[in-house]
Amino acid sequence: MNFQDIVFYVFSTILIVSALGVVMSRNPVYSALLLVLSFITCAGLWLLLEAEFLAITLVLVYVGAVMVLFLFVVMMLDINLAQLREGFWRWFPVGGLIALVIVAEIALIMSGSYFSLEEMPAPEPKPADYSNTKELGRVLYTEYVYAFELAAVLLLVAMVAAIALTLRHREDKKSLDVARQVSVKKEDRLRIVSMPAEKKE
Amino acid sequence: MESIQQLFEQFFGLEWGFMLFTLVKNLAYIIAIAVPLLLGVAYLTFAERKIIAYMQIRVGPNRVTFFGIPWLRGWGQPIADAVKALMKEIVIPTGANKFLFIMAPILTIMPALAAWAVVPFSAELVLADINAGLLYILAMTSMGIYGVIIAGWASNSKYAFLGAMRSAAQVVSYELAMGFALVCVLMMSQSLNLGDIVNGQQGGSMLNWYLIPLFPMFLVYFISGVAETNRAPFDVAEGESEIVAGFHVDYSGMAFTVFFLAEYANMILVATLTAIMFLGGWLPPLDIAPFNMIPGFIWLLLKIAFLLFFFLWFRATFPRYRYDQIMRLGWKVFIPITLIWIVVLGLIMQLPESVRNDFPYHLWF
């Protein structure tokens, strides 16, 4: 067992424990934070596979942005555990069945020959000037350019839809026009009146 | 260095000796970066108090000195403050979540220090010269927000939670503008490595620094940096006149000081990154005799100090932004500017060679 193996087992153990914690923890904030931990350890595993661009992007996008907003929503929820457990046993068979089906599907895929150790050897060490980022960009913009553009458009549509759903024009709300605020001059607001001094009675 | 490596390899075998040697060597480097950094943080607080005091026609801290030397009056102040903070009790509120309450300051300072791993101090002086250095920095700085959110939630106080909410929304929005501004930098340098970015700005004088072709991006990046570090005029996360002290209202003693240290360490980090991306890093402003005799590290320090002065100047000058105005500036002003600039830059890069040479921009490509 060499150093890389130890790193791999340490990261994998943390990943599995924290992923279990995500579903087992009673406190949803702990769940969200454990999910962050599993993302970070996952990024560590990807670094071992020499996929440094994907690893850092995982941390940047999921840890740095998505989970922040997620954590945020979770913190504002007022969760009643007793209410949440209601009907647990009634729905247990359905949930169990779905879980079994998913486990079977994953097992079928993972035990296929295309995931065997011979098919997926450990990555070869790359020369120092090899840039993962450049390689990925080259593939994305040549071979997979249509799929890539399509995904981008899909995301844009989803974003516009989300904004359109929350947008509503309220009649009772006072809104500010910043351009008008900025362009206000002293003469528009202030009038200096010259008055003769008055005598105090 | 090699004799120490051989010593390790004799004791622990060839493979393990090398691993342990690398570990010890890197730990020594980390200490060599972190200790001066924390000293810099301590004296940045002193500089802030002095500079703001002079701007407000006061004197600032002028009592604490070392060994009673009269002309060092005031210079002992940061050390005295640190000792005071160490002595104070850390009060944990009854309703707080104890584990997360203690974790929050640690989570705040961890990324602020970890980001320094890839920062180059001169052409050769860098701890980890990785390919995706810029991405690593972005990833680390984006993790700093967790400490603030967790602190706000774990304190179990409405003021703290309001501060955390404000801070989360603000940091996530300004990160976008910051990232897009950096995309322009890496379009020009064609590299994610910080050392390569500085080398791309080489060439005789400061006209080659990215500051000039990317001046709007420099402004966007630096202002977003001020917003990212929650400094005045973007310090609504603390907003002492509205929500007492925001996310750290319930913190005291060393736990509070760690938040404080992280804020200043982040300031130095943003100033360093701005110096590297836009002000030519360790390059002298003019590559002629008196300037290029000064070592590059000194130039980098001078640039960092120059940018840090702006942080302090902003704080002494500007009133606090209103919250909706912060959001407007981030989403409706900075992000459109950066997006348009990326498109313009891309178009210029796509021009045929002959046209680009006639274009005034040929200086920089």
C-alpha cells in the first residue's frame, strides 16, 4: 500500500460516512453541511484521478454557490420532526421497493464488463506541461459542441423561466427609479428664500 | 535540502522517506507563508487605525510601545490587542449550537489561509505551482462564506441570522462579477497559472500590465473584492447601526478575533490577487536601471500595500450602501459590463492578424 492508496481510502471513508450522514441526520442543516463535506472529499478523489479541472469546478460550483443557497433555504425551514414521521410505516413498502429497484439498476450497470478494472486502468501520470483544462475545452468545443451548446441553451431557458415565474407586477408597491434619483439636481428639490429678519415680540 | 532528504530516506526507506520529507518540507513552507501573513494582518489593523485616524484629524493608537522606546509608541498596539483577545472568555449562548458555533470561525479563516498555497511571490517563489491556480483561488474564496452563514445560524439570534442572510446573498452575487472579470484576464494570458499570468504582462514597462487594456475589469474586480470581504462600504453583513454587529454579534474573545483575522487576511489576499492579475505582480513599472535592481518581491509588497491603502481609504470615506443598491450594483451594473467586455475581447482576439496589428489593441496581444 503506497501513499496514494492511503489517501484514497481516507477520502473514501469520509465520503461514505458523510453521505450516510446526509440521509441519516435529523437536523437538516447538518445534512446540508455533510453534503458539502462529501462534495469536497469527492473532489479530492477526482484529484487522485488527475481530473483537477473537474475537481476544482465541483468545489467552485457546488460548494461555493449551489450549496450556499441550499443551506440558506434549509436554515429558514421550520421542520416539525413528529409531523414528518407521520405515516412512515404506511409508505415504507413503496419507498423500500423504489430503493431496491435503484440498487439493482446501479448494480447491473456497475457489474458490467465496461466498468471492469481492465477497462478502466489507473490514469497515466501526465507530463508537467499537460493542461487538463485545455484538453477538456478542446473536446467540448469540437467533438461535443452541439451537446454543449444545447445544454447551455437549456440552462438559459430554465433561468429565464425561473425569473418569469417569480416576476409579478404589484400595483401597491412603490418602486425607485435609480436613474431619476441620480439625475436630481439641487434646483429641483431646494428653494432658498430670502426673508427679512423678524423682530421677536 | 538534498542532505535532509537523504537523511529521511535512510530512516524511513526510499518511498516513505520521500513522502515524509515532502510533507515536512511543505509544512515548513506553509509556516513560512502563514506567520508573516498573520503578522501582516496584525499590522494592517494598526495601519487601518492610524490612517483612518489621520484622515479624521485624530492621532490614533499612540501608547503601547516595546521596552519603553518612545519613538515606537503605538506599534505595540496589535500585540496588546492579541493578548487581550486571548485572555477574554469565549461566551457560548445557551441556545446556540455549540459544535457549529465553534466551527464557524475556523471555517472562515481556513480558506483565507489555504488560498495562499498557489500565490506566487516572485518568479521562482511559489509553494504549489499548479496549472489551474486561478480556479483554485476562486474555489477557496467561494468557501469563505460558509463560516459567516454557519455563525449566523448557530448563534440562534435574529440579528446574527439577518447578517448571515445578507452576507450570503451579497457574496454569491459579487462572486459572479469577480469570476467574469477574471475570465477576461485569462483570455488575455491564455493560462490559468498565476505565474504565467504575470509573465504575460512582461515587456519593458507598465503599459503591458493588464490594468490598461482591462481597466473596467480592474475596477469591477477590485470593487467586487471589497464586497467579497464584507468591508465598508459593503459591510451590511455587520451593519452595526442596523443589526448590531451582524453574524458575529454573539462572539467574544478569540472566537471573534478569528473572524477579525480572516477579514483582514482576505483583504490582503484580494489586494495580492489584484496586484498579480492587473498590476504586473512582481514586475517593476519600468524595466530600467534603478527600478529593476529592486527585487520583485519588494515590488509585489509595494503594490499590495498600495491597494490595501484603498481599502482603508474607502472605509474612511464612503457611507454604507443600502442593501438594494448593493444588489443593483452587482447584478445590473457589474455583470452586464463584464459580459459585454468578454464578448468584445473575444471579437478582438478573433480579428485577422493584419487588422489586429493596425488596431490600437495590438500593443497587448
